[in-house]
Amino acid sequence: MNIVYHGSPNADIKEIMAHKSTHQKECIYATDNKVVALLFMARGNGDLDTRISNVNGKPELVERRMGVLKDLYDREGYLYELDGSSFSHYDYLWSLEVISFEKSIKPLRKTFYPNILKALEDEEKKGNIIIYRYPDRPKDMPLDNSDLAYKYIEFEKRGITGAVGQLLHIYPELTSLVQEILEEKKERKVVK
């Protein structure tokens, strides 16, 4: 890979540092798709705010709650270009992301975006991203966001302490479902 991209709300990154994320590996995340990098220019609650997926090689963004896209993306952001030679894709990663196990990488270039939401809407018009605004969503995604219960229980199991608490803070209506899933898992362990 020649060039990869890293989106950030931070203007003054001199070096991008490795950190642990949901994969629990110390690494630097990037993508070879500029539109995907735009999606990561905002800080938010990740999967709790939006679902970002890959549909036939094209990024898809789904707003989970009303107003989230405006809250997250109606602001400035920065696109950093990085030397892609140390980046690779691994099976455990999302299909549109790559990682490097370097401790730090200096950006080659930085591009300022005065409004990320406008840039995403421009990319949508060009056909480079699919955006669903609440309450619209793909058929495979439940309107009640119950898909998050399984995902955040799995995050907790992988060692991301507080993942379920974070989920229930934003979606308290999922409490009984989370308890049901945890009870079911407990019962399965006992049966084994």
C-alpha cells in the first residue's frame, strides 16, 4: 500500500501513536479509502451512535439516534496521509481498515475539512457512501438497536471493561435483553 488515511478531529498531530482498540492489539489504524477516514474524524460513542459497514466495497453509515450525524459531523476535521508500507489488513479487522504495529508514524500530509458532514454529503452525491438518516436503516438492522447488546457483551468478554455499562448508559431500554443474554450464557456454561 502506498498511501493510507487517518481521520481525526485533532489539528496538531505530529505523530500518530499506537493504541489499543476493540481488537486489544497495540497498533495504528488507517484505511485506504478517504471516505472511511472522513467517518473517523469525529469523536463520539462509536457503534453506539452509528453503524459503519461495508456494502460491496462502499462504506455505509447508519444514524442510530435522531440528530447523531449532525452532533458528530457538523464540525471540522483533518485527514492525515501516511506512508502505507507498514500497514496490512488482517482477517479480524473490519474489511475497510488496515493496521500497522509501528509504535508511531509521522504523517506525510494533512488536509483540513471545514465541515465533515458537508464532505460526507458531497461523497454521498457522488455515490461513494450510503447514508441512512434516523429512523431509516437497512433491513438487517433492528430499529431498537438490539444488535448492540450481543456486540457489547462480546467486547466485555474480550476485556474491554465497562463496555456493557456504556451501552446501557445510552440505551437503558436494552437492560432486560442484556440480562437475558447473560443468563442464557451462564446456563450454557453450567450445562457443559
